[in-house]
Amino acid sequence: MLYGTLLAIRHFFYDKGWKKSFRASVPTVCIGNITVGGTGKTPHTEMVLRHLLQSDDWAYRNLAVLSRGYKRKSKGFQLVPRDGTALLYGDEPLQIARKFPSVTVAVDKNRVRGCQLLTDANQASLIVLDDAFQYRKLKADLNIVLVDYNRPVHKDTLLPWGRLRDLKSRLKAADIIIVTKCPAYLDDWERSQWAKYLRLKAEQKLFFTTLTYGTMEPVFPEGDARYTYSKRLVLFTGIANDAPLRGFLSDSYKIVRRIGFPDHHKYTRADIGTLKAAVKEFPTACLVTTEKDAQRIVDAKKVPQELRQRMFYIPVQASFLTPEEDAAFTEALLAKLKTDENR
């Protein structure tokens, strides 16, 4: 009750204008949620970037991504280089920087300052805000809020008893709500039930996406692809929910050992020892992790050759369930940004 009351008071002050919100001088798109992790913000940030880069309106403009850089060791505003480390810049910003070389990626806990520096010093034309829905000091032009299909917010509760970090009523502030991690097909009845559960306003748009996994990629340059032919693997992850990945891998592999770490975990020498012990127990198995973990495991000290050769990650993308939804999302995204660009 205390946590919920404090949240309600804070939002009331911002909604009334008693606490000041700022807008960037260029259009901004916020990708956020109201839960603690697990909704797929990074794959959806990448999905928005792909839609923008494929459009005639934004493909040749200066796009930028601004993130807090969770658990990074650096301070203040930092541009994220492709050859940087997760330790200094955070795993998610580093992953985006490496996948989108034409996009400027920066980290700053102060999002207002970060937007100012990106527009003034780096001439950004549009900024995608990663996980800034609770950052009320900055008012985004377009709010995209993600909801996990496997953990509906209408059945969840606030921290510490549940995984909600914000009030359910905050969903009303979203322009677009995306239900993520859906099965490949949803019928019209289930779609309508979601709209009912979320209590959508007339102007809000609802979309559904699923996660699409790619083929294994080596974490280190010396990765030996022959290990991927083994039908046995050791899975280690440091993410909020690895159930979808386990389901995907179980179709082709036997997971002989699953090693879980906290979200955004920094891999230590002891963790490397745990992985070595698993390899010793299952000498023919390959080591598999997530794309986000791959950014962090390369920061670990003294990863032995026997692990570097058999360590792989699974790329992941968020995609809409139908081509019609994909086109409708693109239309809604570009129409809103064109309106805000001319504000």
C-alpha cells in the first residue's frame, strides 16, 4: 500500500504539472513497461530501429538510442563504442551499438541531459529511449509499453509481492501497447480479451509480437561450429526469464544442465569455474547463452580456451504475428513521428 501510494502521489504531481516535465527538441520514442524486466525491451527497441531504418522518412537521418546503461561502471553521459565493454556501458546498449553501426548509442542516467547532448553535440534527428517510461522528467512524443503474454499485468501485483514496478493505471499513458512473447497464432477472441483486460482507450493501439530465434553464433572468434552439431547443451543465462529460449532449444537439443544467474549478472572467476565443471561433466555438450549475456561473458577474466571454443549465443528478434500488423505498426509509428516533427 505504501509503495502504491507513493507512486500515485508522484504521478499525480506530474499529471497536474506541479512537477516539471521536459520535451526534447527532436521526436522521441519511448520503449518501456510497468514490470520488472522480462518483457523484451531490447528486441523491441531493435525492432523499432529496423522499422525506422527501412522507412523513407528516417533511413537517411541521424538516429540515436539513449539508455540508462543499467549496472555500468562509467558515470554521466557516454557514447557507446562498438568495441566497448558491457562493464563500462551496459550489456543492452552495447548489443544495440554492435548491431546498428549507423545509429548513435549513448547512456546517461539523466535522460533530459542525454537528449540535449545527443541533439546539440551529435545532431540526432530522432531519439529512441530505452526503458524510460517511469522517467517522468522527460515527456516522450510516443510511448510504446510492453506487456508479457505469459505474465498478464491484470493478474499481477506491485512489488514486493508481484513484479509490477508501476501502477496498472499508467497503461493509460501509452500510445501503443504491445503484448510480447506471444505464441505464433492468436485468434480474434483472444485478441479481444486482451483489449478488454487492458481497458484500452479509443485512441490507443494494440499489437502482438513473438520472439524469433536465429541460429547459433560464436561468442568468441575461436568458436568451433562442430560443437553445435552435438544434440546436448549446457544453457547458462542471466536474464529475467529464459523459458522461451529453453522452449526453443528443447525442440532440437537435450538441455543436460541449466545454470541461472541474476539479470544483468557480471560473470566472475567463480562463474567460469562453474561452467568448466559443467563441461567436464558433459564433455560433448556445447555451451549456449543469450545474446545479451554474450556481451557480458566476454568481459570475464581468463575464460579458458576449452570454453571459448564451445560457447555460443542465440540471436533473437521481435516480430509481429502477421504482415498486416507489421504494416499497421509502421503506419502508426511514422504518422505519429511526422506529426511531432512538425510540432
